[in-house]
Amino acid sequence: MKESIILLDACQEIIDLKLVAGTWGNVSLRLENGNILITPSGIPYDAIKEEDLVLCDRYGNVVEGNLLPSSELKMHVSIYASRKDVNAIVHTHSLYASIASAIFDEVPLLVEDVAMVIGGRIKVTSYKYPGTQELADEVVKGLGDRMAAIIANHGQVAVGPTMEDALLAAQMCEKAAQMYVIASQYPKVNALPDEDIRSLYDKYVKSYKKLRDLK
């Protein structure tokens, strides 16, 4: 199915973008019928094949697949349940987001391109044990209506209406974290005002939607 190709391409892209190492992180798509196609647990991204992907229903029950789904399946299920605008999720342990996850409560946005994609300051969740419903609930709360959140002592999660959008949000989350980790070492950091972030995001979303509708 075409969704399998999209998911496998996303796995390769997060490797190319150096957002993952080893088997940590996970990627999923919500299908038109509400089912969730997700990467398996414990398989290196460059080794995942179409038959390794796991199909689950909207509640996380395995429908098809010979391998275990990602250990963070609960997080994916919870995000999709809470965000009707989200059809793709990219969760990585990228370097600067992981650093930020251990030292900040939130990551202010410093530049306009990040604001256009993320839509608000990036919240850092409270720490919860990986793979649990408690972590899933914290991530949903941390995301709110934004397109990325940082998971305490863990990594980042990025979302979008398409996989292309989610991958872009993952890149911008990592960029925002890298910039703030560096900038926070200086006595003054001029973050974008919240109202301007939302204005930039709304304008970008409307323009991007128009371009997408023309395709």
C-alpha cells in the first residue's frame, strides 16, 4: 500500500537528517479508516521492510503484522485520539531536543521559520516512564494545539496532517532546541512574542493550504 512506502521513506529520511540513532524513536501514519500503521519495536530504521510494519486499530490492537509495534504505541494512539488534524507522527531522540529535555521547561522560539511550522513555544513534559499511558497523557498535554513537544529526559515528538508536515516539524523542533541550547548561554535572548508566533503560524498554514489545494 502507498502508506507503507510513505512510512518507509520517512524512516530513511530521519536517518539522513541524523534525527535518530540505532532503533530509538518511531514513526506512524493514520489511515483513512482510522487504523494506525506504525514502525516495529527494535528494528534499525535502515533495515525495516514493508512486511515489518505493524497495522493497529485506533485503540492500539494489532490488526496485521508479525512483529511487536513500537513500545510507544500508546503515545501514538493518544495523540491521534486527541488531535483530529494529525495524521502523521514522528518521534525521535534527536541530540539537541534530548539535551533540552533535561534542562528546560520549555523552548522559546527565536526565529520565524520555526514559528511558522511549530505554532508556539515548545513545551517540555513532566518526566514519565517510557511506553506508559502516563507518558502518552503528558505528551498530549505538552503538544496542546502545537506541532511538536519535547519529552522530558527522552526526546521529541512532531506531528502533522501529512508525513511531510510531521518530518518538517521534527526538523524545526530540533533546530529550535539547538538554537536555544546555544543562545541560553548568553545573558540576553530575544525570543519571538507569543502573539507574533501565532500570527506567523496562522499565515503560513493558510498559505500552505492554498498551495496544497492547487496541486
